[in-house]
Amino acid sequence: MASLPDGPSVPAAIATMRWLRDPGAMLEACARRYGDCFTLRLWNQPPWVVFSDPEGIKDIFTGDPALLHAGEANEVLKSVLGENSLLLMDGERHLRERRLMMPPFHGERMRAYGETMRDVADRAIDSWPIGKPFAIHAEMQRITLEVILRTVFGLGAGPRLERMRALLVRYTALGTSRLGTALLLLMPPRYARRIGDLAMDPVRLGPFALDLSRLLPWRELLQVGREVDALIYEELAERRARASAAGDDVLTMLMAARDEAGQPMSDVELRDELLTLLLAGHETSATSLAWAIHRILEHPEVLRALGEERDRVTGPGPLDVDQIGNLAYLDATLKETMRTRPIISIVARKLKGPMRIGGRDLPAGVVAIACIHLAHQRAASWPDPERFDPARFLGKKPEPYEFFPFGGGTRRCVGMAFALYEMKIVLAQVLRRVRLRAAPGSRVRIERRGITLAPSGGVPVILDARLGLGLEV
Ligand code: HEM
């Protein structure tokens, strides 16, 4: 059998604790000791062989998807997203479902959402207090959640939108708490649901009276999850009763889709895909936006350059979303943010047969990891990698095996164009309408939130001035 590359020999439980506590530091320590490729052994996981050099990454992203199963490698998400989530599929079914889900996140269909994105950002900006510190991360979450509820779910203002918003805020907070993260990453998915049911319907075990429902935070996570499901099914039933397929939202389109046998998606399938888009599509963009604002405020020269570009390209008056494509420095700033602070540190593929990756022969069963965090810091690809310098991206198309915050190959993020468009509109609007500064004394570290790496403390800022919608002072 092929031997695996070297890696830390600490017991799996200890390696897992490190991975949970500070994945970035762990990956960096391994890279310093073992170089571009090493093996991690975590609790309850097959060996992970981690790659960060362009050759290895290219092999992972261009290899045969029949041999490189991302769905299987993403199994930890099953207890949250359900087994019919695109993230958990492989093979033909994955390709078919992906083809179905791509169109609204691209081209004209996506651009039709631009004004919604801008208007949602405006309403949030209008509510920010002047002169008092507030956490910008929470505000970005508010914006991106609202955008996704309106564009993907097609919910207009009303009680269902209010309830869904409140539930998803709670669900995300619980799911990304320490307990939620530990449950997500440590609980074998096949047990998660069963134990969940036990916690929902308390069982007393004889004289010991072990009441599992007392595991309260976890129980709340399950409970909120069920309420989210109920609301989704309510919306599906109502739409079916209305029987009109009007609407330019993603759900309308998923409901209208038919497979080769002419069958529509079942309610459970629709629920799983909808939840995937709602969860994958808002926390990610919000966290990248929070990092972008943090990094911009840390670098006054970047803030100045963004201001100059804004004045030169978009001029006065409300933002014309069609101008977004002309903001090259803003685009570069966002990319440099995602290079230096990628919110997802790795993407994984389970090997279904022996494969040669990055010049190494690997056996079936191991998980090949394309390490975003390390690849984005490689000095060979990024001179002076710690330096925050958006100009690196000006006039250059980054190499897809050196810069891949959205993953790659046939599994690259479905929402990439949508997320970039949304983040640029929100940032452009923030830069046009408010003068922000970092709240004094705030120190921001990289902190795990669920499967993402987020700024600690929510990035406290102070708003010094706000311009109106017409940008009159
Ligand atoms: C800054 C924002 C975002 C980042 C950094 C991000 C990152 C990622 C990454 C790293 C993957 C895994 C790719 C791989 O395995 O190679 C992924 C997959 C995915 N993302 Fe995103 N994402 C973002 C926003 C969104 C949005 C807005 C949506 C939808 C509305 C979305 C929906 C998905 C879906 C459905 C997949 C699964 C694709 C598949 O398995 O074929 N993401 N994303």
C-alpha cells in the first residue's frame, strides 16, 4: 500500500482539539515542519492528505470527479443540510442538480438582483448609529440574509419573512457557537439525527433519570431547525396551492424543474437545497464583507485609493449597479481580503480509487485536501504574503491553483459570481454613504465560527458621518 506523507504523530484526539480550536495555526505549524504536503489524522476521519502547491491543487481540481468525491468528504454537513444538498452529492446526480442550480447565480438572472442588493444595503446603512460603536459583522449578516431570503426564497415583506429571518439568525448563531461547531464536526452524521430525536423526546433511563433533553443548547438547535423546516414546507404548500409559477426567485425555478423522468423535486429535496443556499449563501458573504471592512480600515492608503476610484468612476447620485464592473480597485481589494483572510480554510475530496496527486501515490479511502489557507500564503506564489496589497490583483487574472477562495473544478462554489457581485455592491454602497473607523482599542483575531474563519469580536466600528441616498451632505 502507498505510504502517506509525513504529518504530526500526536494522538487523533489532540490533533482534533487543535483543529477545532485554531485550524489556521495548526495548518501553518504543519506547513513549517513538513512543507507543502502532509497528513493529518483526526478523530473519526480517514487520513487527510493536505496539499497547498499549485501542482497538487491542479490534480485535485482537474482530476476525475468519479474518483474525487466531494459529497462524501462533506458528510459532516448532512445533519444540518440533509442528504439532498448539492454539497453532499456526487457523480451524475451532482452534475444534474448543479446544472439546474447554476443559471440564477449568473449573467442577466443574477444582475436582476443588483438593485435588491443595493436597496437592502441602504436600509441597513440608514439604521446604523452615529458616534457609537457597533459590530459591523452582525450588520453584514443582516444584509446578506435579507438578500438571500428575497432572491433565493423569494419572500416579500410579511410575517413569513419576519419569522424566517428570526429563525435563521438564531439557527446560524447556534450552529456556529462552540457547542454547535463541536457537534457538527465531531458527531458521526448517522448518529446525529437519532440522538437528536432522543433529545427532542426525552427518555428517562431507569433510576438514573438521564433526561437527554437537558442538553439544552443542542436541543434548541434541533428545535429551531425543525421550525425552519416547517416554515419551508408551509411556503412550498402555499405556492403549490397558488399553482402560479410567477416570480424570479430561485425557489420558483427549482419547483418548476423536472428530471429526465419528468418528475419534480420532492418537498424534502427542495427543503435540503433551499437550506443549503440559505446557509451557504449568507454567512459566507457576510464574513468576507466583515473582513474586507476590517482590512480596509486597517489600511488608510487602501481606503484613500477606494475613495478616489469611487469619485472617478461612479460619480455623485445613487449607485448605478451597472457600474460595479468598472470598480477594478474595489474588486482587487475584495480579492486581496479573500486571499489573506479566506473564510473557508480547506476543501476536501474523498478518493474512490488510488490516485497520483502532486507527484504522490495515494490509496483509495484517504481524503485529499486543497488547502486554501496555506496556498494563499505561499511565498512562491505571493511575494511578501503577509502584506495586504490589493494592487497584486490589478490587471491580473489570478491563477486558479494559487487563489481559490471558492474552491475549484466541478465543485467550485455555485454562488461565486453572485457573492462577488453582492459583496461589491454592499462595499461600494458603504464606501459611498458612510465614514467609518475602527472602534478604539478593538483587537481582531481569526476565530473559528462553524466551518468558517471569522474576525473575533464582530469588528466594532464607529460611524462618523452618513450621507443620504442622493448623497447630499
Ligand atoms: C464569500 C462568499 C462565499 C465563499 C467564500 C464560498 C465558498 C465556497 C467553497 C469553498 C465551496 C466548496 C467548493 C469546493 O469544494 O471546491 C462552496 C460551495 C458551494 N457554495 Fe459557496 N461560497 C460563498 C458564497 C456562496 C453563495 C452566495 C451561495 C449561494 C447562494 C453559495 C452556494 C454554494 C453551493 C451550493 C456550493 C456547493 C457546490 C457543489 O458542491 O457543487 N456559496 N462555496
